[in-house]
Amino acid sequence: MSSTAKTLGIVGGMGPMATALLYEKVTALTSAEKDQDHLKILINSNPQIPDRTAHIVAGGEDPRAELIATSRHLETMGADFLIMPCNTAHYFYEDIVAQIGIPFLHMINETAAHIKKAFENTTTVGILATQGTCQSGVYHKALEAQGMSPVTPDPEMQKHVTDLIYDIKGGKKVTDKGFLEAVESLKSRGATCFILGCTELSVADKIFQFNGPFVDPLHVIATAAIRFAGGKTR
């Protein structure tokens, strides 16, 4: 890696396993022959950031202050740009960037642009995410800007998705049965591509190795970060 390469800052802790997986993906996806070919990365894993979905859906504690403080800390430590392995937290993206002075790559927009390019014939995209992400409309806005239509699970199927997400956060034994039922329900409504729109679902993908047209935003943002920093991807 060139000495002029940008230092990456990761706004993490939402949850810790997803943050660790993102670091692993950035490392694995970097074209490198020796240690010095990898990115310089700063990680602020702050699990004390209040639950994003609880705030959006039920008016729980506002996570903005902690998100901004975590981002500012990374900037102070020398990060040249930021990424954030939490889909739901992108609902607060504009509030964060207004308080920092470095670029912040937008995982949701990067994912929508990737789908448009990689799945040319896709018109309807299934969103598998927290209730907060679905209700916030962050993926709806990004997909519609790319000319695609989003669909989300009905309440019964959403519960299956939510259970898998929070079971992973809680370190519980997990099953993908209900999650795959939610996928099939979205297929019946025309979805031909599916976003793993919660970073715990990225963790689930590592566990279960989902087979099909799934898009992992962690993979997308890891690749984007490597290129933005001045590195090369495998």
C-alpha cells in the first residue's frame, strides 16, 4: 500500500460481531502480498450506541450523540474517511456527516448502485433487515433512486427476520428456517434479488452460506473502502 493511501475509520460496535466481520472482509478482499500492502484501519467499536431500531420504531433513546462522538473520535485519531457496518444507523447519516470534516461512504447507496450494475434485469428487490431499517425507508429511497422497487416482509415474516438478527446479537443458537420462509414470501411478491440489510444477516450468511441472489452490504462497502483508500481488490 502506498504511503499516500487513506486511513480507514470504522464506526463499529453495532454489533461487535458485524464489526469484526467487516474488518475480516476488508482484509480478505484486499489484494496484498505482504502486511504492508493492507490498509491502515482504525476501529471504534462502541456497543454503547443506543439501539437504532428501538429509537426509530418506539421512540427509544436517541443514538445520534454516540454515533457522532464515535465518528469524531475516529477523525481525531487520524482517519481520512469513515464507513459504518450498521444498515439501520444510516438513517442518521446526514446528522453525522454534518458534524465531521472527512468523507463518509454511504453503505446503503453503494449497495443500491451495486445491485443496479450487477443485476441488470432486476426491477424488484427484497429487503431483509431490522424493522427499523424497513420503517426508516433508507433502502427504499436508495433503490427507487436507481429505478428499482423495494419490497419488505409482512409482519409475520418480519418477525422471523428480526428473531434471527437479535439471536445473533445475543449469541444464541440460530436457525435459518424462518428467515428462508421470509425470503420465499418476498419471491412470491416479485423480488428477484435480496439485500442482507442488517449486518447480523451478513454474519448469518457466513454461518449458513445462503445460496441465491443475495447481496451483502458489508461485502459491497468493504470493496468500496479499499478502492477509496487507494488499494486494489482481489
